[in-house]
Amino acid sequence: MTVSTRQSHADAVALADQCLAAWLKHEGYSEPPPPVETPPPPEAPPGLDGPAPSADPVATRHRLADRVLFDRDAGLLTARSPGPPPGRYSRRRLRTPAPHGTHQLTLTVATESGGPSWIRLEAEHLAATSGLRTPGRVPVPELVRDLLPLLDALDGESDVRPLPRIIGAGEVDGVIDELCDPARRLPVVVASVPADLDPAAWTTELVNPLLHGVAGLAVGYVLDPGARVAFNVALEFHTVYGGAVRTYLPEVDPASRRDALRHLVLPRHRIEGEPRRAAALLAREPRRLADLAPLPGPLARVPVLRVRPVQPPRSATPTATAGPTGLAGPTELTELTELRELTGELAQVQQAGADELQRVRRSLHRSHRRELHLRAENELQSTALRRVSAQLRVLNSRLCPPGEAVPDRAALLAEDHTGPASFIELLDRMGEFPLVSFTGDEKETLALDAHTTGGNWVRLTWDGLTALQEYATVAVHGAAGGDFKQWCEHAPVGGSHFPPRKAVRGESRTVCSHTKMRRERMFTVPPTVDPSGRAFMGAHLRIGGGRTAPRLHYLDDCSGSGRIYVGYIGMHLTNTRTN
């Protein structure tokens, strides 16, 4: 966890010590002794209250219980250039026994002269030996939930709270400003409330447990019904609704549809059906960012922790190697000197490793920003390419003689061989199929992106739409020689090959006669097709494998309006096998 606070350095350290002592007492350990304050050095940095420790400190160690160690150090930050030190830091480290290793908790407060105080809390599991398998994920310490309210923690201009906050329509502009804040480091998790449920109850029952594992690693908001409408109107490409939860990474671009692909959506059915797995999926990206993001300047200049070597005991009586005063003799003093030298060398190696890690983090951050820039350029080029490809499809549909395959199919594949990477992009590219109209609910389609097999589903859906377009091109002239399934069974050379076994002509008699199941398959069509504005779509394509794989339901109206209407792309609807 890395957050800032408006508290002064001395106040932040005092609050952290108070919270840490209370937490240790609650866990059954003795409290660490109060820190020993040292007088400030001659060149103490201005603007920093309280006594400043030495520039090259060595941590003091206390034993709170058997195998429970508490280290404390404080000092001046490493200056980047000659001159007065830029600030100071204080650090506490706690090691407690754990199965097959040790739990290590490190709390650091660093403050630059005239700048805010930064707090970093690191929780690690140190394996007893290199061959042991460590836990895949260290849980968020309960100390975090006590520490955040005391410190009034911030991420840029966002308040970092242990629990998400419910907001109304009047607060939406502030949330959007936080999403677009260039100084934001943490993800922002925004949850929507279903229209028929109470926001407070929904938050308590589902959202709070869902965000339990990202306390201190993300900022959480819950949109009430009024806020949901205002939020989705303002963010056309980054919407969240229907009980879904969306994670907004730093550097949101509200005007880019392509940028929406970075901000993952967790649908309601996944949250309610698999709450533990949903919480693990949601925590994955905040934890990754917390581990890999470059540290702020003050924290990056904190030196590695150095622990004072254990002093040799005083001799009860003089020995052959003891000095005349009964203290350690020449042999012990030599060993102690060598131990101190080794400790200093180890500290230098550790410091070099810490500096290298920070350089790697900065390099990864720059590479990520460069990737975003290249994606934006690629989006512009891909949009132009798709527009040309769609125009070629229209021209080919007009010039191709009935009953023959599209002559430039191979050329088109060579020009536009890359399909969409997500269902968001797929919906954006529906204009490439001039004879196929999507009339369904986009949120059902977008929810498919949250599934691990979504990439295969996107590719198969795209292949199905491509085959439907080529079939419609011939069917409008009455030269298809049958329905779409027959077209798939006898696809012309050079055309798209959609698996015939995945093309289903209609639903079973039981589904067609069952009131509820039939009503689920009534989808929107233009009034020119049906005056009621809805039509039964029993014909469908199986997207993926398995009985519960997603479905694409469509209406073949090539003989009437000359188009195919896709009314639904989403999870499998209710049938006789549904529990």
C-alpha cells in the first residue's frame, strides 16, 4: 500500500505508532518500547517538525515474544545532489512466525521538505527455505483498515478508505475528475446498483465483501440509481450498470472507445454466483499495480534497513582472551569488526538491488505509457482500415453475381486479417457487416468479456457474423440454395467456413411452447419486420463449446427486408436443461 497524507511527519509517525501498538496488543503481543529521540543534526532540513535522526542510522531491535522481532529506524533521506538533505523518514518492521516461514510487515513514513508525507505498508511472506512453496497471495493486513481513517490517506485528490462510499448524482463530476487525475496511482473500483435494489443493502451484502481484499490498494465508489445515469451519460465508452463492477486503471481517456478495453468489467452474475472467485479476480490488477508501480520520490530515497549486530556478552570473569577489564578481548573485537564490515557490505548490496528495482519499475512504467500511445495510433489506423474494408464488402455485395462466392474474399482477409480482441471492439465493428443489424442489449454482450474464455468466444462470434454477412449477400438475391445452416454445410470456395454443427435452425418444441422460455427469445426488430417491434428468434449459433456456452440468436429476413437481425449475443438462455 502506498498513499499520502496531509499530516505532518511527526503526526503521521505518532498515529502510525499508536495504531501499530494497538494492533500488536490486539494480536496478543507486547507493545514495543517508545522510540528514543535524538537531537537534530546541525544541518536539519527546514520545515520538518520534531527531532531529526542521523543520516546513516542503524535500526534498533526489540524482541516482543518468542520469534517475534520488531525493528525501528529513522534517518534523513538520501540526497540526490550536494546540499541539505531533502527530507526524513521513519520505519518500523515486524516479523512474526508463520507456517513454513515468517510474515514480515514493514511500515515506512517519508516526507520531503515542504511536501506531503508518504506512507508505505508492505506485507510479505518469507519462506523458511528456498524450496518451500509460498502462499500465492498475502492477505491485506487488518492493520490497514485501522490505519487509513487515522491518517486521512489520499491518492492524488481521492480519499482512500477501507470501505467503498455510496455517491449520488451531485458527486459524479468529482468522481470523474478523480478518474482523469494524472496524479492518481491507485485503481478506482466503481460498482453499480441494480435498479430494483437498495444501494446500502447491496453495498453491505455484496460490494463490501468483494472489495475486502483491495483495502488500501484501490479507491471504491458505489453509484446509486441517480449517480449511475449521470455517470454513464458522461462516460459514453466507460459505462457500468446492471449490478456490474468496473476497475478503472490510472490515465483514463473518456473520449477513447479503445481505452475502455483496459478497464475490466465484472458482471453481476459472476459476483453473485462465484463471490470468492470474483473477489480474487477483482484484486488481481490492484495488487499487480501496487507491486510494480514506481515509488514516489521520498519513498524511493529511503535506504535499506540496517540492523545493529548483536553485541558479544560481557565476561563474568577474566579469561585467557579477555582484557584486563573483563570485556571482550582482541579476538572478540576482531570478530565484531569483521561482522560490522560484512554487515556494511551486505547493506551496500541490498541498497544497489533496491535502486535497480526502482529503475526497473520506472522503465516498466515508461514502457506502459509508450504502449498506450502506440495503441492510440493503432486505433486510428485500424479505424481507417475497417472503414475501407466495410466499403469493399458493400461494393462486393453489389457486384458479385448471385450464387457465386465473393471474389475478393482472399484479398479482404489479407487486408483485414485481425479480428476484434473483445466484445467491446466487436460491437464497435458491427458496421463492417452492412446486411447484419444488431438490435440486442449491449450489456449482455459486454458481460462476456469478464470470462476467461472470452477470447475464443469473440473469435467464434466474429466468424459467425462474417458468415452471416456472406450468406445474406447471396440470399437477398434468392440464390443461397437454402437456409444459413445449409450455406455453412456447402460453403463456397474462398468464403467463410463457420462450423455447421454450431449453426442451429431453431429451438426444440418444448422451448417454443414454454411461455417463459419463448418470451426470453423475443428480441427487438424494426416495425417494418413486425409491427409489435419484437420477433421470436429461435435460430442461433453456438459460441464456444458445452451446453451452457454463449449463444447468438438471429432472425433471417433476407427474403423480406433483405437483412439479418441479431437480437442477442450473451450467455445461454433458459432451456430444459437449466437448473
